[in-house]
Amino acid sequence: MDKVHLLWIFFYLLPHCFAFLDPISMGVVVGTAATSALVMVAELSGLSSFRCKTNLMECCDKHNIKPNMTGLQHDLRTKLYGQHLVEKTVYRAVKHHLANPNPSKALVMSFHGWTGSGKNYVAQMIVKNLYRKNLESSFVHVFNAEVDFKHQQNVGVYKDQLQSWLHGNVSKCGRSIFIFDEIDHMPVGLVDALKPYMSNEPVVHGVDYRKTIFIFLSNTGGQEINKKCYETWQLGNSRSGIKLSDMEEMLEQVAFNEKSGLKNSGVVERNLIDHFVPFFPLEREHVESCVKDEVRRLNARKLTPSEMQEIMDELQWMPKTVRLYSKSGCKKIAQKVGLVVLD
């Protein structure tokens, strides 16, 4: 019996199935049946893109992957504070990679900096301005080294699993993004499982990975970044004068030599990471901007100067002698604001 005959039988039996249902159940069943029927008609009619365009499933197409470079630039400029190198580097790197229909390799960026400086925040901005379903997109894959790769003795197993995961997901969509958080806690040697997929090889086992984006998030190099900013401040100069060329070589060396997931890795040694992006420590003015954003998000009243000072006093600052940088960046702001506006 062919598919057309099965479809006629389905529609013939459908009304008889509803006869014994109460009105609420009938509504649910009718809705589900109608959806199923539409999908069946679409499949039998050869409309392969039907489910994609009607949001019944997420497909690797322009409907679900909509790069919004204007939106990304706006978010980086207006929602990220004290990170001029991040704003410039990330925007240009992502824009260039997405605009190229045939990139030479996958885009690989490594974000380095103190906690709360915005590394996760920027990764989320990229996702938000690339995928219609944001972080819920099936093309966005986030790993946390402390959760997903906890045991050094299991590196061999993790490598096999990671390569299998990459192959399966990029086979479905070349415009996938993989975010590795807390990579400084990743077992040494594991990151090299990614080497074949970050190189200039056009195809690996029948799959093209060159449109993929990889992002590493790490606290490694945070102290060196902070030291550079502090020395610049001591000389009376603005940190906005620090160039990416002043930071990248140092971050590459620290990542390769310090104990972390990138230590002695071929990913670093073979120059497969395109950009080492430094996130600077946040000063008071930057943290106050985060506080104001949180107040607006809560739709709360404007804080008084004394309330703002109260929040600042609740945070830890470094160095202790001058209290220049927030030790937790903007990470604790939501909790601290809640203590004041909900008092």
C-alpha cells in the first residue's frame, strides 16, 4: 500500500476517532492531528522545507540562521563596558567569517580575562545575533569543562565522544557554534581532539567544518591582563590606548605554558586559534553601568547616590590599596541590586 492510500485512510478514520472524546481532549487531538496531517501532505507533496518554514523543526537555513551584524555591533557598543578590544575584534572577526561563503578555516576565538568581565556575555551576544532560537538553537553547543570533562583519566573517552559529537552536529549544520567554558579546567590534551576540525582541511570524513565557530572561555591570563591595565593606569595613561598586538602574544604564551586545557596543545602550537581576545578588569564606572542596566531590567526606580555607593561597598575591589577593579566584575550585580531595590 503506497503513501497516498495511507493518507486517505488516515483522513477517513479521523472523524470516527473523535466521537468518544470530551471537548477539551478533542481540541488537543484535533490540533495535533491537523498538524500531523499538514506535515504528511507536505512530505507527500515534496515540500521538504515545509516544516522548516512553519517552525515545526529547526533547519539549517536562512529562516533559522539570520546573521545580524548591526545588532551584534550595537550590543557590543551599548551593553558591554570597558572592553574596546573585545568590541572591535569580535565584531570584525565574526562579520568577516559569516560574510565569506567559502572561509579557509573555522573561526576560532579564545576569550581570556578575570571573572565577571563579560566572556560568557559576549558569547551569548554572538549567538543571539546569529540564531533565531538564540541559545535554544540546536546548532549551539555549550560545554562546561567542570561538568562535561571532569576526570583527567577519561581523556581518551572524552576525545572519542567529542569528535563523534562534532561530526554528527556539523553534518546537520555547517554553521554550528561550539562554546567551551572553563577551558582552564579542561583535562590536558583533550582540546587537541579539535585540531582536525580547526585546520584548513576542506573536508574531514565527508564533512566541511570551515563555516563552524569555536569559542574558548578561560580565566587563564587574567592576572597578566590586570597587570597590564594597572601599569597603564599607574603611568597616567588610558587603557583605551592598549592595542591587541600588546596582548595577543602574551596571552598565547600564557595559554600554552600555564596549567590549563590549552597547555602544550597543538591547537595553540599550530596557530589554529585565530584571535586571543583579552577582557579587561572592570573599574567602578563600568560596574555602575552594569548596575543601571540591572535596575532598568527590573523596571525599578532610579537608585539614589547613597544606594549606588551601598552596592559598590558590597563588592570586593583590587588592589586593596586603591580599590580600582571589581574582583567579581559585574557577576554579582543582579544579587546586590536586588538587596537594595527590593528592600
